[in-house]
Amino acid sequence: MRKTFAATGTADLTQEIISTPPHGPGDALADELDDADSAVETRVLHVTPAEHDLRIDKWLALRVPEFSRGYFQQLLEQQAVTVRGRPVLKASQRVKVGDAVQVELRPTAQAQAFLPEAIPLNVVHEDEHLLVIDKPAGLVVHPAAGNWTGTLLNALLAYHSGAARLPRAGIVHRLDKDTSGLMLVGKTQVAVDALVRMIAERRVHRIYVALAHGALKQAEVLVDQPLGRDLRNRLRMAVQPAHSTSAKAAQTTVRLLDRSDAYSWVGCKLHTGRTHQIRVHMAWLGHPLVGDTVYGGKPVLGMVRQALHAHRLALRHPITGQVLQLQAALPPDLDGAVQQAALDYNLTHLWQVSPD
């Protein structure tokens, strides 16, 4: 069936729908989340003189605004967009006046990722505005390539109905997949906005504990080294020269809690929140984390992931003003590793952080 698409009630002669899913062309979200066979809709779009020479990903997002530019970039990767019968292989390709662009609006892995899943959560604190969870190691925070399901975001969508109306289901910061410990989540838009602001203003205090290789000699050290993507391996971060255009300021205070000849048990206070910050700063000090094979650590003492745990969290509640000071016990693998290393926990020697 071929028909003219009229988005505003008047015929748009530059856009045609060749096939539609059973629930009709107007329900874009349903189109994305339906099964692959029934949700595919094919449209033919014609480039007008005013649109000549636009990037095709940008042009598609302008012409079909119910979908994002990122969504169309995924379709381009899947060769679901053709011009004159040939697949468009690059998002940077320019459209030409008079081109007939055919696009298959189909579900993508990302579109199908944001669905509720009944994944158990260890909730340390909860009220009507926010919750704090103790994230286990191995739980991915956001859906992404290789982990489209089974994430904290999926769990939050199932945990409370309001999560579906919030950006990223209320997640305001992240922990690496294999880092355990405390995470803040907003339950209302007001709380999410306030928490994002507080984190940016460093009014959310986070204390980590970590087990590292080697004997740290200083009782306490401030690592003030900017971080950026490792130019030789884009999956890693690295300390960068201060003048580097990709460098971002990063500061971590490391406090020695106990040590032996082979290992150091440390507390880490974040002053900034860069990707892999503690892991990179500890490696820069010459003391990579046990189990952190990405940054030079070794999988010993039973640790098959980086020995890092977000232990304490302190903030003033963004809505009520209540002081929240929370902590999460060590997970069994890290607890066992510290015992095997014959180190004293000394958790009482950690900072007593206060949001005031």
C-alpha cells in the first residue's frame, strides 16, 4: 500500500509511506519497541532545494523529528537507508536536491534496550524523591553496545513507575561495571536536576576503598593529574599533559589504611568524577588496583575484577535538607581479598565526611 504522509493535516508531497506497522505511523515509540517484523515502516523522502547538501543523518532527524539523530545513525550502520537504490554507508554523506531517500524505520538494539526488567536491587535508602542503592560488581549501569539488557537502568524501570518519565531513569552518576558500592538515583525530575547540580558543585561526597599492588609509602597523597582518552587505546583513560586539548582536571586524595610488602589498603576521596579516575590515578602512582588488568593490576587474592568499592556517601537531601550519611559493607570478594592479604581494614580511619 502506498499513501501520502500528512503530518500536519496537509499533504506533504516530499514524503511517502510505502509500508506501515499494524498500529499506524503516528506511534513512533511503539514502532521502535514492537517486534522486528511488525514494526518496520518504509518511507521515501525527497530532498528539497532548501535541504541541499545537509548531512544525511541530520537531514533525516529534521524530516522525521519523532526519531533522534543517533537513531538514524544506527539505521545507517545497518544499511537501512538507500539513495537511488544504493545503501548509504556514512552518516556524513550529503543529500542532493531531488534525491529520493528510502529509509526503513526499524527497531534497533538500543530502542529495545530501555525496557523494565525484574532485577533485584539492594536499596540502602529510599524516600519519595531519591534512592541510594548498593550496586554489585558486574552490574552495568546504562545500556550500551554489548550490554543492551540486564542493566541498572532496566532494573529501575521495573522498580518504580516514575523512572520511565526521567532521563536515564533517574541515574545521575555512574560506577564502572566491575566497581561495587553506593549510587545515587533520583525518583523525581526535581530531585534529578538538583542532584546533577550538587554533583557538579561537589556537594556530594564519595569515599571509596581499594586494594592495590605494592606498598604505598605516603600516609596521604593528593593526586592532581588531568585525565583523557588514551591515544593508543580508546577503551582506556590516561594521565594527560595539562595543555592537552582532551585533558580534564582530575583530583583524588589517597589515604593509606594499611600495607604489607605486597599490597596497600587505601581510602580514596574523589574531588572530581572522571571516567576510571581512581583506577588511573592509582596506576599513575605505581600502585594499580588488584584485579584491574586494564591498568596493570593482576587477578590475585581471588579478585577477578578491580578491587574498588564505593563505601561511603554523604550529602544534604536536595528536597528536605536532611543530612544523609550512608555506607555499604564490603562485598564478599573484596572482603576475602583483604583478609588473604593479611591487612587491617581500618575503615574507622576513613574520612568522616559531612555535607555541611
